[in-house]
Amino acid sequence: MLRKVDGLSQRDVAAEMGITEDTVEKQLAKGMRAIADALFARGIGAGIARLERKLGKRHAQDRQPSSTTSS
């Protein structure tokens, strides 16, 4: 909550809670995985997965160097 809702940095969350930044990162990942699992269990995640794939493909295309030839 502190990180995503209150907008604190991972460093600030760690200091506030008296834990390491690594622990903050691990707990965030664990929470995001739990949310994703719950969405997929309810059939909502399939649309999200398709969108992620589309966005991933578009991002990969944007990152490809242009095919210009130099002479």
C-alpha cells in the first residue's frame, strides 16, 4: 500500500517498515502475482494476457533498428 497507493519509493517503504529494500521488492512481486492469479482464476486474466502479448510485440517492433542502408 505504501508503495503503490501512497507513492513512496521502495527505499522509503523499507525505512518506514524497518525492512530491506530487497524484502519490499519481493513482497511487491508476491502481491502482484497473487492479484494476477486471482484475475486469471476469475477468467479476467485471459484478456490481460492477450493485451500484454500485443503490447510486447508492438514494443519489440518499436525497438528494432530501422532497416536503412548506408553507402
